[in-house]
Amino acid sequence: MTRRRRARERARATMVELEAQKRRRDEVLDRYARKDDDGLVIRCRPTFEERQRYRVDSIPTASGYKVIYDSHDDALAASAELHALGSRPTEPYVCHRSTNRRHLHLRTTHGAKSTVIPRIHERQS
Ligand SMILES: [Zn+2]
């Protein structure tokens, strides 16, 4: 096997593993997150007021489009399963946008490190 071919096989194996990780995470969200009538996971959206105040594409993803959990138990179960799959430890919190129908999101526990393959642009804080 040539060096180039070995590199290509390694890259393909990494892609396959990344896709498998994503599929396993999607399965967890499928089990615990709020879904619409078509079974698609519902994400939190900026309120009308937020959309007036900021350009929609400038609202950071961290507070913009998080997956919604209806109960603390669902959020905790998802957190545990996602962590078992290599995601950072997370904890549930009640979203400030959930006024009439309470909902929760997961946020990274402070100082936690991921065991998932690191992103290229790891945020420094
Ligand atoms: Zn929310």
C-alpha cells in the first residue's frame, strides 16, 4: 500500500467515524428533544424583539438555535448520553425565552473538556 493510499484510507476512516458520532448524537436528540409534527427536532429561535434588535445572522449560535427539551429529566438524560458519546459535560437550564411554555437547553459545564475530535477553530476564552 502506498503512503498516499494509506493517508486516504485514514482520512476516510476519520470521516466514517465523524459521521457515526453525528448519527449517534442525532439519535439521542431524537429520543429526548421536543419535536414537531413531522418528527423533526425543534430548536429555540430568537424572539421578535431580538430579531428587531440584532441582525439575525449576528445572534450567536450558543444562544440562538439550541435544541429544546421539555423537561429537566429529558435534558439530564440527553446530557448523560451525549457525554457518554464524548461530548463535553453539560447541565440543563431554563431558557429565558420560555415564557408561556417552559423549556430547557443544555450548556457546557464550566471548564469542561471534550473527548470528541477537536474542532479546527477551538474558541479561546
Ligand atoms: Zn430557548
